[in-house]
Amino acid sequence: MKKLILLITLFITTVSFGQSVKTVIPEKKSAFKAGEWLRFRMSYSNFLNAGYSTIEVKGTNNNGKEAFHIIGKGKSTGLVSLFFKVEDDYQTFMYKESLKPYRFIRKINEGGYTKDQEIFFDHDTQLATVNNYKHKTVEKHPISSDIQDMLSALYFLRNQEISNLKKGDNIELQMFMDDEITVFKLQFLEKETIKTKFGKVKAIAFRPLVQAGRVFKEQESVTVWVSDDANKIPLLIKANLAVGSLRADLDAFKGLANPFNIIFK
């Protein structure tokens, strides 16, 4: 459950493979705007309701610069909540023009596993100040000039031009997570039309490679489908686990920056 909530808020997860990497460039037309709100329904083995996750975009400013405040929340429900309670709160603050984060909040409780952190990114000094409120510590870590956090990565990726990608190409970015920089890659699979709650939608399938072991069944256990339009919103995420499977479906949306093309056939 907690792994799928993380996939929703991140859009990508830990990967490690070394094929060719395509350079992507920002689109002139933004894929999102303040007022966008997405809700995802999580289910276990395609029949048991496991919970919901929401992601909301708000407008703000910092030091006179326009910015976004993005809030991602996940919560378990029903029978799942009885034996594995999840309450996740992820928030990122990122500049509108550069899409670089300057503040990140991670406050989670996943079956008793908790984190309470606030990170400030200083892109001038290339340092991240990590305030760990659970352990009452403050640490500074070096970062790169193009660093992303766990939630800003989703919106940075959504705003990239990917029309030149070919099957097997990878997108790569650097993410600051758990007090260190991790290199993430996302493999382009194919374009296809998938069924959603709203009708058939043209989509683009990506595959992050995850670490096989206790949770995921094998490395290629996760597939993500995003809308093949200017929004690039996640539509569906599937993950095969060591026991059973998890999926997340787009359940509701509002405030999209661009038309959402649904095929009613």
C-alpha cells in the first residue's frame, strides 16, 4: 500500500539501468496550473479498495517570484486500514519559471513507520537543509543545480517535451531523497489506448525499474500510463508485488490546464 502511494506522488520510483538517455526540454505550454486537482483510487489485487491519494496545485510566491504549492496526500481505507494504516502528507514548493523546488515537506505514518521532515533547497549555494523534526536534527547536504524532490519530480517531468521519444529511450533526472541524491530513470514503452473510468483515453506507457525483493515481485514490476495530451496526467499505475498486486486509477479531476481528450467509443 505505502509503495503505491509513493508511486502516485512520485510518478517514478527507484530505478537502476543503463541504456541510452534522451535529453528532454521544457514545453512552452504548461502541462498544469494552479487549481489542478487529481484523485486516485488504490486497489489490491483488482478487487479490494485500499485507499485514495490526492494531488493539488496551488499558486503562491517566494521572494517575489511566482511559485506553485503542490500538496500530495494518501490515506488507506476499509479493511486495509485495519491492519495497515497509512496517512501520508507530501508537499513541495517550486518556482513557476524554473520548476525547481525550494521547500519540501514529508510527514508520513505508514503502518507505524513515521517521518517528519522539512527540506529547504538553496540553489545559489547548492545546499539542502534537512530539518528532521522526529529526531530533532538539522543537517546540510550538497545538491546539484537541477535537483528535484520526491513530489516536484512529477510536475517537472510532466512539463517536458517527450514527442521525440522512441521505444526503449530513457528519461533521467536527479532527486534528493532520504538525505542523498538518487539518479532516476524512466523508460518509454509505447503509446496505446486504455480504458478509464471516464472512457477510453490515448496514453503513453512508461516503466521505472524497481528493486526486486520483499515488496515488488521483480525489477520490471511497475508500469505507469499518462495521458497522451498536453496535460500528461497519470491515468493508471500497476505494480506486481511479492504477494498480489496493487493498482491506482485516476478517479476524479478538475482544473486541468489543457483539454482532456476522452474517446467515447
